[in-house]
Amino acid sequence: MNPFESLGLKHDGRTLWVLDQALLPDAEVWLDGSDPAAMVALIRRLAVRGAPLIGVAAAASLATFAQRGASAGEYAAACAALRAARPTAVNLMWAMDRMKDASDPMAEAQAIFEEDVRLCEGMAQHGAALIQDGEGLLTHCNTGGLATAGIGTALGVIRRAFEQGKRIHVYADETRPLLQGGRLTAWELRKLGIPATLVTDSMAALLMRDGRVQRVLVGSDRVAANGDFANKVGTYGVAVQAHHHGVPFHPVAPFSTVDLTCPNGAAIPIEERDPAEVRGFGPLRWAPEGMPAWNPSFDVTPVDLVTSLVLDRGVLSRDQLKAGALGPLCRPS
Ligand code: MRU
């Protein structure tokens, strides 16, 4: 097969390798993700993460499983198990629906990979046009090359603006509880040489009050038909703060993240994770053992707090979203 390769995933023709994102930035360890059962576990522990990358990785794992001689029954069961591995990210379901009846699974996985690269380019083109020279940009979680097959969603937009020569400064929220901003976005920004400062999530409002942030760009795991969207927990709080301070706020997502069957944000399923992730990190625990903790992995931002949604197919304003413009733009042709 024709191998595919991105920042967090590669295929050598026989084996699918994924970068263990739980170990970054201290160690770059590549794990075998060829077996769908192993891939489900990798997705659950966020070794493979980012809504678009999860869809691509699950498709590549399923295709490798087929290449190794899985029966039709085994293939269907693996497809169903992968589809359920992350309930909020609709890209995963979109990719598994494509793989379910694929006559050539490896060709279909490759097409999903290549399409994701193109979608990132589309978002980068439309989103970078919004960014003005000299802006401070706040972003939450990780939405770059690690989270997609291409250059990313929100971080891809930021990267493209930087490549266009715009003098920007990025503020990366560390993103509690699993620190995707502090570990992964910081790692990507350093690799790309983009001027950036890491902040804790609780510093975002202060940055806005002090006029250091002119725009917020975030990713999304699922956009509902009315423009409400789910993203990494903490996004809603950033949106409220941006609204209060009059700072433009943009989710950035490919059409494969739009779920027209979800009428609004209340219909988006929100994954809850182990409360232990709130009590500590890795081997470190700071809360009393057994302290009750709540750990929703995502939150929903209402469309009223969105300035505009950046898609691979263009930019939709809040008013356009509220008038139902997502349907005609994202309905399968
Ligand atoms: O739990 P994670 O780290 O996978 O969360 C990632 C996000 O919330 C991203 O914003 C989202 O998946 C879109 S990324 C391109």
C-alpha cells in the first residue's frame, strides 16, 4: 500500500504506528496501533487523541486488520468497537460509517487520511484571513498536527497566519486536567518557532482584560446543526470571558465535525472520565485519596458566544449559523 504519515501517525505498508501522546513532551514513543482492540485502548487513554486524528487512526487500524485477513464478522465487530471508543467526537463515527461498507478498506483509509489533510488546508486558508498582523491569540487544548492528519484545525489556522508573515503571539491554555495545551500545543509551537507563552486556564480572563488577546481560536469535537459546539472542557469558560471582553471567538472545524442530526448542543453526548484525573496527574496526587471529583471531558459552547465558525468550506457568522446555514453547506452531496 501507499504509506501515509503525519506528526502522530505513520504506516509502513504492514504496520500502523502511532505516537503515544500521553508521554509527550518528555518521550517520543511509537506504538503499534494495527490491532483495533489496541487502538480502542489507545483512544481511551488519550495516547491517540484529537477528533480528526482519532477518525483517521481508527480507519487505518481497521484497514490493517483487514489486510491481515480479518473475517467479515471480525471486521464488523472491530468497526463497531472503534465507533464507540470516544462518544463525543463525531469524526470517529463519520470515518467508521465510511469504513463499514468499504470494498477496499486500505484505499478508503488512505482517502480519509488525504481528505483530512486537505480539510486542514481549507480551514487554514479561511481562518488565517481573519487574523490581523500584531494580534495576540488565545487557544485551548491541542488542535495542531498532533490532532489531525494535516496541519490542524485552530492551530493550523494560527500556523498559516504565522507562515504568511503576520506578527502574532500565541497564548496556550495549559488545559486541565490532562494538560494537552501545556504538553502538546507547547511542544508543537516550539517545533514551529511560533512566539508563544503558556498560561494556566485561570489566566485567560486576565489576558483579555489587559488587552493582550485580540482573538480566540479553538477546535471542536462536534458542531450541532444550530452552531452550538462541544470541545475540550474549559472552552465554554473561555467563550464567556471572550464575550465579556468583546474579544472575537472562533471555533475551527472540518465539515466532518458537523453533526446535522444533532439539533443543538443539548443533544451532544458528553464523555465523563475517571475522577482520578482531577485528583492528580500520572503518579502524582494532590487531593485527598477518595475525594469526590467531577470530570466531564468536554463542554458545550452556545452559538450566541460564537463570533464565527471557520470551516474548510468557508466562514459562517453567528447570524448565518442561527439562520441554519450549516445545513446547506455541510449536507452530504
Ligand atoms: O481530549 P482531546 O485531547 O482529544 O481533546 C481535543 C480537543 O478538544 C480538540 O479541540 C478537538 O478534538 C478538535 S482537534 C483538532
